[in-house]
Amino acid sequence: MRELGCRQFFGRDTCGVQPVAQRECSDPGGPVVGIDVEQLVPVPEWQGLASRFFSAYENAALTGVAPDARDLAFYSCWTRKEAFLKALGSGLAHPLDSFDVSVDESHPRLVALRGDLGARTAWTFYHLCPVQGYVATLVVEGDGAQLVWRSPLRAAERISSGSGGG
């Protein structure tokens, strides 16, 4: 396994996560990555947002989640979609319903690709909780990358990933 380096990095500065990641991702020949970080706040209007921004598959998956776990599932889905689009580098040029992602935290992955996205290679999704009250997704093109979490709060630890897709 190789250590994760970055050729391309998109994401916003939320709770200090992105700048650290940018300093660590210094290999110009590394894989393409995307990241999104969101604060976990209640989403009482989740159905309206999901029907507008998520695919039919993702809407069905969210509907099946227990109400006490739905906010985390919603943000897991949201960060996976945003991180994947950031990794592609073209943002919303690809419709949000042109691909499906998982919603559960234990199996982050790309479920399906449609249209011109179908020609892409495999992708690996990492579910991260950078600090209390936040959720993040890191998407790496390809497979076999080793993500090492470095935090002042915890010693370096290996982070598990979901299966690749594509």
C-alpha cells in the first residue's frame, strides 16, 4: 500500500481540517482527491432537501434509516456527493442524480454511476469524523491508498475505507 499523496485537492476550510490536509498532500504525482466537511446540525427538512439534491436510490436509503440516525446519514450522503464532485473537478456540471452513494457511515462507497461518469475509474471513499459534531468524506481516485489520520487529539491511526466503485 502507498501513502496518500495528492495531485488535486478541493475543499473548504471547515474546523481547520482542509489546511492540514493540504499541507500533508504534497506529492504532485499522487491520486486525485476531493473532500467535504459539514457540521452535524439537525435537518428537520431532510425530505425536501433529499428529494431536490439526492438520487432516487439515496432518497429510498434515507427513508429506511431510523429517525435518530437520519441526520448523520443525511450528512454522510451530502459529504460523499460533494467530495466526489470536487474530486471530478467539474462541480455541478455533473447532475447530482447522475451517481449514487451509500448513506451509512460504516460502508462509504460509490454505488452507481450513470451517463458520462460511467467511464471513470474506481474510487475509494473514506468516512471521517474530524472533530465532535462534524462529518467528512475524503474521496480518492483508485484503490490501495493508505490514509493515515494525524491529529493533535489522537496519535496516528489508520482509517478504514469503503469499497471502491466505478
